[in-house]
Amino acid sequence: MEDVLDLFEDVAADSLGYARRWKEETGGRVIGVLPMHFPAELAHAAGALPVILQEDEEPITIGHKSVFNFYCGFNRSLIDQALRGKFSGLDAIMFGDHCVQLLGTADVIRANIPGLPILFNQLCSIIDAEWALAETERTFQQLWKELETLIGRKIDEADVRASIRLFNRDRGLMRRLYDLRRNGQIALSARQMQAVVKSSMVMDKAQHCALLERFLTQKRSEPSAVRSVRVFLSGHLCHAPKLDILDLIETCGGRVVDDDLYHGFRFIFADIDEQAPPVRALADWYLSRNRKVPCPTRAVKGADWEQYLLKAVADCRADGLIVLMAKFCEPHMFFYPEIKEAFERRGVPHLLVETEHEGVALEALKTRLETFMEITRRAVAA
Ligand code: SF4
């Protein structure tokens, strides 16, 4: 069981290294995909390895000259990686515009790597508008055509259907792990769960599925003797929370039982209809997302993130909520006051932790987390 997790952790730690090795072995194309709403299934059906681009661990150096300091760490890291030549193994990037900062990032990458095709497509952000379905279908048809131009041949509908089935299988396996973790039937740390999901954003899907199936067969039930504080983790859009923060939450007495992180449940919660025509199925998948797990970069009437979070925290029997917010993430900053107010009104313990690409002061965070765990323990006992 550990060897599978070790492999997931290695891939998660060096996604571009995995992509480079895959390319050397197969001779195939690698397509970078921007989070959070683009269907990598289409790039897979084109015979490529879709790789969701990740923030890396390097400090921002030459990227400083091309990006504002008040861009989130993910955008600054993407630009820095582009300027350091880290994207030289990519054959294209599928770019979306789910926040305004990404528009600037796309322009900087275009200007600095002119030979790298940027497949830029705008997905509508008001996803319950009357015109949203037709517009989303048009966007995905356009992306389909752009991928065909890139690879120089048609992409068969049958291949898209096969990719949808494979991706659904992988998501379903990860959701089983989530169920096991919620019910205390498997002891997976937040670090390990992140490795499972993050590696699926990068790895050859069939390989990831095979490893996950092996992992699920071998899994052991490891109930903890210590009563930890059950924590729901929320937020951190687009890029993975730093592992030292996840570790600290657990060493301070928390046990993460569920989340809505992009490098977590947000990435796997929805499957794509395998029977409907593929473009329609992809559009339905995209347009129904906010009704299941609301995203602050999309708007839909009657789907409030704070109401979703209150229910999700209750459903998984979490004792409290920790919100991880990347510094300068505007969509998240706009929504957070509603979440805070709703949790205060309901009396559910919650804590906001702001994160930065450059890291956070762990000693100060440790004190805040220990205090939060103590308050939450007392609230549960009251
Ligand atoms: S949504 Fe937030 S984390 Fe994602 S790119 Fe925009 S500012 Fe950065």
C-alpha cells in the first residue's frame, strides 16, 4: 500500500518531470491544462497527456519583471516557470479565464514563448443564464477543433467517449477513498490525499486507475486511538496547499475528514454523462458544477458556497472548518465574509488561514491552530 502512495507522492511533487519521462517513453504530446473547469478528457482523446499545471516550490525570481506582486502565488509561479523554461516540454496549453489574473498570465506566456500554442477559450461565468448551454457547447466545439488543428487529424467521438469513461472511473475510485476517509475506514493524512488527487491531474489515467484499484484492494482499516478534532478543509482554489500547512493541522490535533479543495474533492465530485453526445455531456457537466460544489469564480442563482459548506461539514460530522485562502485570490476573498458570517451565526468553529507562495510563519500558525483545536474541542464537549 505504501509503495502506491510513494509513487503518487513522487508524481505530485514533480509533475513536469513525470510528463517529460512520459513523452520520452511514448513520443506523445503533452498538453498543459489550466485549472479549474476545462475538460482534460478532450486533450486525452486527442492522444495527448493532459497535465494540470501546478505551482512549483521555487521562489519567484525572473518572473518578478513580468507580473504584479499582487497576483496570487499560482499566477506568479506559472509566469516564473514559463520564463525559467520549465514549460519547454509542453506542446500546447489549454487556457481558461476563470479569473482576471489568468488573462494577464496568458499574455505573458504568449509573449515569452511565442512558439507554444495557447488554446484560449472563455467559458461563460453566469452558468444558469438562458444562453449558457448553447454558449458552452460552442466553446467546447471550438476547443475540439483547435485540438484537431494541433494534432493534424480528426478526434473521433468514440475516443472522446472512451476518455470520458476512463476519467469517470478514476474520479469514482477517488470518491470511494473519500467515503472511506469520512467514515474512518482508512487512515489517510491530508498530505497523502493530496498526493492521490494531484497525481491524477498529471499521470496517465489508465496507470492512475490501475494503481488506485490496487491501493483500494490492499487498504487497511486503521482507526486512530486518539480522539482528534475532525476538520473540514475548504478553499485553496487552483493550486495545492503547501504540505507543511497540512502536516501542521494534523500535528496540532486535527484530522482532515473531508474538503472542497481543488486538489481534493472539488476535482473529482462530478462525472460526465457517458450516454449523451459528448459536447452536450461536457457542457452539462460544466454547467451543473456549481449546484453540487459551488465555485466562487462562477455565478449561479440559489447556489451559495456558505450553505454548501454548512451542510458538507454536518454531513461528514466535522467538528470545525478551516478555510485556506491563497493571498490575493480575489474570487475567494469576495466570498469569504459570507462564509464567516454563516458559520458564526450557526456557532460552528472555523478558522481562516491565508497562504502565500513564499510560505507562512509556521510558529505563529501553530499557535493559532492549537487555539482553534482547543476551542473546537470545548465546543464539541459543551
Ligand atoms: S482563482 Fe484565485 S487562485 Fe485561481 S488563479 Fe485566480 S486568483 Fe489565483
